[in-house]
Amino acid sequence: MGCALIGCGKALPALEVQNDELKALVDTNNEWIVTRTGIESRHIAVEETNLDLAERAAREALGWDEGGWSERRIEPEEIDLLIVCTISGDNLVPSEASSLRMRLGLPNAIAFDLNAACTGFVYGTTVVEALMAASAAGVAGAAGRNPVRRALVVGAERLSRITDWAERSTCVLFGDGAGAGVFEWDEERAGVLGSHLVNEDDPTGALTCALTYDMPVPFSEDGIVPDANAEAAVREKAGNPQQAITMNGQAVFKFAARAMADAVTCVLENAGLSLDDIACIVPHQANERIVKFAAKKLECDMDKFHLCIAHAGNTSAASVPLALADAYAAGRIKRGDKVVLVGFGGGFTSGALVYEA
Ligand code: ACO
């Protein structure tokens, strides 16, 4: 018995921006971007919101719209749990998951957002598996309260809104998109065989994005400052902080390559498997060179990794489910195959999960 993946889907905005087009914004070129990252183009959401992208990916995964892969159509009332993994939700309240629950009309789903940056989908799926296993085992409290038999996990990002389009070292990397997976507890299938999650400190702030609140605050250390406009003027003079991703590329590169190889090694060890047992590895699509570096460390053929970074760029929490849906669409994953999902990102977070398809 286990938590089986029974559907997945993806969404990319219509506008595709080629590397050379970014020359209009920053001093860069196609050759530099392709050689350093493997990215040729990315998709940008102009009118579509993060929620729009999440909804499109979810509908494919649920078998409601064409384009995804699903074993059967899932009815709205069958979903018990909805997790949206994102760092670029449309609102703080309601959560993206609450908004998506209403859009999709999932009457029985509890819904919440999860921020583990680019590792979001691996974290989210691990939470799902744990709740399903607890429900199935009748663990005190868990089974009686919110039994989880079917769950929808979505990764959705509109990173273009938190990208500094004047900073060439970051703006060439990111894109918008969404991916989704539907999971079901199945007495007959193995499903998720193991997972391994890691958090470690990022003491130098190698990867950050501040949350900038814009309302003037009419207080000082001495108490209330009735003229909120005066406070706003002071803040303007000091310079408004930017809500944009900042990154020390080389520090992140070193962390990512090590963390990715370690996560794959640990999850396979925990599950009593070796790389030879694995049909496909779906990694976070941050940079093709990071994947190559990790593959070398693992002594694993690059052919085993499924990449779609060339035309999607780095879509953070959307990246792993988007690539997973792409792998199914390409016919790379068949029933019975063992598949590894591996992520790494801000926090720092990292982790891997292995499942039997
Ligand atoms: N176009 C042209 N030149 C550029 C660009 C650009 N877009 N960006 C930087 N350069 C220049 C730099 O200014 C520098 O010039 P200089 O030597 O004259 O100073 C030169 O290129 C080399 O810069 P480096 O930063 O050393 O380049 P590097 O080989 O490290 O590649 C990169 C940079 C691609 C960002 C790399 O460090 C990387 O991929 N890091 C991983 C970060 C990552 O993937 N983050 C994703 C977000 S986090 C996540 O998903 C986990």
C-alpha cells in the first residue's frame, strides 16, 4: 500500500521570451546564457495571475482538461487536501491554496500554502504521504479529524513580478509557470517509497527575496506619530526596499550541486535502492550545469535526468512538477518505473523523494 501519483499537469504562459530579446533590458547575450545555464527561453505571465497558472496545471492533473497525464478523471469531492507550493502567491490572505480550492470547487479539501522555495513540491508531497499513511493507519487524531485519501499538490510561480529586470545575473534565469500532481492512497500500490528532507542555514543571505510591506506605519520608538505621511516621506528618502530575488550565484551553485547529490544518495539509501533501480530522475530545473555537476558526483548518466529547462527557465516551486508532467507527456515514465524527484533552493532547503509509478 502507498501514496500513488495518479495524475499530473502543467501550465506555461503564452509569451515566450528568447535569450537575445533580453538584450533590450540588460547587457547579455544568448551564448552566455545558454553556456552557463542551458536556458534558451522562458515564459512570462502578462495578464495571467499565479492562480490562473495553478488552476490550468491542476485541471490537467485532475483529468478535467486535455494536455496532462492522468489515470482517470478525479471528481471535485474526492480531493481531501490541497497544498500550493509557491513563493510568489497573488495574496498573503487568502492563501493561494484557499483561492484555488474555491476556483476548482473542492468541497472537502483542506487547503494551505507551503513555502520551501524550489524544494516546495518535494516537501508538499512528503506532507501528503505522511498524512495519508497516518489516516490509513488510523493514528490517533489524524484518522478521525481529516482523513486524507486523495490530495492535489501544485507548484505555481509568477517569478517575473519578483525579478529585478535590471540585474543581468538573475533576470536571465527565471520564468513563470505551474505544475501539479494528484496523489491517491492505494492498498495495491507501493507509491512513495521514501523521502529525505533537509534544511540548512544560509548565513550570508546567498538567496533572498524580502517581503516589502507598503503601508506607512505611524509609530516611532517614542510612540505614535500621527502624521503617517511624514513617516512615508522619511521612508522614501531612505529608499524603498525592493521586493526582488537577490542571489550570490556561485555560493548557490556550490550549495545546490552538493545538496542535490546528497539528497539523491540519502533517499536511495533510506529506500534500500541504488541508481540502477531508477528509471528517471526529475530534478529542480535551476541550471543545467548544476545537474551535470551533481550527475558527475553521483556517477550517473545524464540521460537519466529529465530536463525541460531550455524553454521554461527556473520556475522555483513549479519547476519539479512542471518537469514531471513534461516527463509523462514525453512518455519517459511507465507504470512500475521507480522515479526520483529532487529539489534544492532558498532557505536553504533541499530534499528528494522516490516513488514507484
Ligand atoms: N550575461 C552576460 N554576462 C553576465 C551575465 C549575463 N546575464 N550575468 C553575469 N555576467 C557576467 C558577470 O558580471 C561576470 O563578469 P566579470 O567576470 O566581468 O565580473 C561574468 O559574467 C561571470 O560571472 P559569474 O557570476 O562568475 O558567472 P557564473 O559562471 O558563476 O554563472 C550563474 C552565473 C549562472 C548565476 C551561476 O552562478 C549559477 O547558475 N548559479 C546558481 C544559481 C541558480 O541557479 N540560482 C537559481 C535560483 S536558486 C535555485 O533555484 C536554487
